[in-house]
Amino acid sequence: MTPPGLIISAPASGTGKTTLMLGLLGAFRDAGLTVQPFKSGPDYIDPAFHRAASGRISVNLDSWAMGADRIAGHIGAAADADLVLAEGSMGLFDGVALRGEAGTGASADLSALTGWPVVLVLDVSGQAQSAAAVAHGFAAFRPDVEVAGVVLNRVASPRHEALVRAGMETAGIRVFGALPRRATIEMPERHLGLVQAEETPELDRIIAEAGAFVAAHVDLEALRTAANAGTLPAVPPLRVTPPGQRVALARDAAFSFVYPHLLDGWRAAGAEILPFSPLADESPDDGADCCWLPGGYPELHGPILAAATRFRQGLRRFSETRPVHGECGGYMAMGEAIVDRDGARHQMAGLLGLVTSFEKRKMHLGYRLAELDTAIPGFGPGAHLRGHEFHYSTILDQPDMALARVVDANGDAVPETGSRRGLATGTFFHLIAEAT
């Protein structure tokens, strides 16, 4: 049976969703509850913070890349929990123009699909009763999405809180709590979002303080009562195709962007995962039958990777007889070189001719649908894969053959097609699920 759940969302990014989410996870955990976190949409960083706060692996649920049956299978991770909390992405109704597998990727689609009510986080700085008009508009915008109420954030004073609450009462919007400004629980950011959980030295202190802060200012019992068991029953997870029987997986601060649902799916299909650290100058296990280099931040570790001769030479030897695939940062590390933000060029593994530059930054962001021209580990030519692209690196040279035909969520062709050479393949595209 699926436990009752809520979706923590907001009108826009930057309003305090993650702070409230971590605070709620910490507060409920301190109260003795088992809370299963989820993350709406493609995001690697927030789920790691969820895990630190809840003690449970946070799973991504994506209505554009996943069908309802796949989402239902992932919800099975909550079977033994007391409560589900799913953090939304961007604004509640923000998604792409055209539907994917089960929706547009908007958090509202996830709410409509699961039946989990929404708790709206409102940044009320610079307004008072007018915040109620925003909340009322969100509550009325889609009849299939229930807004259970709001949590007010960045409240300036008791008088400010009273004025905002008066507006909410007039609009018939329930207020679950009001959070004053608290700079000590704000987390550092970098170009892809928050600094990773394992790189945040004060994370335990932040989570503990956020939990106590939220417990003091939010009605936790009222929130728990507002949660709904939903309409989407948990089912056994759909099978995920592993890239091989024994998978050498790069895993460290430079290569950490791989979805938990994929790793769990690989293991459930019988695959053995053999982690290694390029930053520690380790090479892939010679007993593996394929190698997977996830995304991450290789551009921040250029000198270390350039000096990691055992890693680079071992990867080249491995690729002579077995497939190697890289996603985004892993793809960059498989290339000839990375140019960092200061213009310094760092030698990479050279499995592909790709040269990328972080000096000439340009954001590449969006869902991707790829049709493979050639095989990658786990998928043959012609396979259709759904995923996303998010990076700031610019391609300076890409001499190898294209890996796939790639389009965005509108069906428009994307120039970043990935590349292939011998048994080496790579792409800026992050896999989420095989298209149905």
C-alpha cells in the first residue's frame, strides 16, 4: 500500500523548496517517522540532499520521460514508509509544450497522476495580502491538482506574517506555517545548481538546524493530515536494461551524476557494479565487460584528471576490447581535452576526438529524445531513449561519427548528437528511461 504523500512545490525556482523539503525530512525523521523522498523531474543534486536528511534513497519521478507504469513502479520504494514527500522542480506548472510519456514534466502533472496534494512554498518578501492572490490563482489553475495550502517563506516580521495570513484567510487558503529569513541554512550553489551534498562540509549542521527551524515554524501534524495516499498504486518496478553483466562505473566527485533508479534497475536485472575513481587515478576493473562514465564536474578537476595517467591509459586499454560509454562529463573526459574557465587546456583520455571548453560558457538545457545510430552498452541501433541535457560547456571540436539523431521536447533537431569511435561512445544526453 502506498503511504500518504505531498508534493512540495512553488510558483518559481529560488523560493525555498529545497530548504523546506530538507527541513521537513529532518523534522519528521526526528519525530520518529520514516519518510520516503522523491524528486520531480531530471535532477541529480537535490536527491543526494534528500538522502542525507531522510536516510533513504531519493528517486526521480519524471512525467515526460517516464510512463505512468514506470512511475508507479518507482513509487514502490515508499512501501515501508510512513509518509511520502516529493520535491517539485521549477514552478508548479512549468513543463515543456508537448506531452511526453505521461505529461510535460511539470510537477503539477505528477500531482494529478499520483493524487498527492501540493504544498506551495511562497516567497512573500516584498508583498503582503497580494501573496494570497498568487496562492488563489495556483489553487484554481488546474482542477485535477489539489493545493492543500501554503508555507510562507522569508517573512520579515510578526506584523508582516499577520498581514499575509489575513489575505490567505480571505482567499480561503490554508497556511501551514511561516518561515522567517535564516541565512545559516541556505546552501551554496554553483553553475549546475547546489554544490553537491558530499562537498558541503556543514551539511549535517544545516540539516539539523533546518529540521529544528521547520519544526518550530510549521504545523507538522496538519501537514501530515493533509497528505493523501493517492490514486496511483505501487507496482513492481519495470525492468531496466543494464549496460552489461559486470559494469565498471566511474564514481567520485567528478563523476557522480547517475540516477538511483538506473543503478537499482541494473542490480535488479542481475548486473554487478564495480565502482572506480578517476580522481584517485584508478582504472576500470579488468574483469568488467563494459565501462560507464557518468556526468559530473570534470571541468573542475582538469589538472587532476590530466595527471591521472593510470586512469587514462587503463581506460584506453579497456576500450580496445570492450565498450566504454560516457554521459556529459564522462563524455568530456573521454575526449581529447577540456579547456577550463581560465582557458587552460587539460589532456583527457583521447578515446574520442571531442574538445570542450568551459571558458566559452553557454547553457544547454532541456529534455532529449535520441534514436541511436549505433549501439551503446545496453541498447542496440534504433533504440529510442528519453533523457535530458544540462551543461555549460561548448564543443570546440567533434570529429567523430554521430552517435544518434537527437531532438528536443518539441521535436526540433539538436546539434549535440554525441559521437562514436570504435567501441567508445559518448553523448551530452543523460539517460532517464527507454521510450515506450
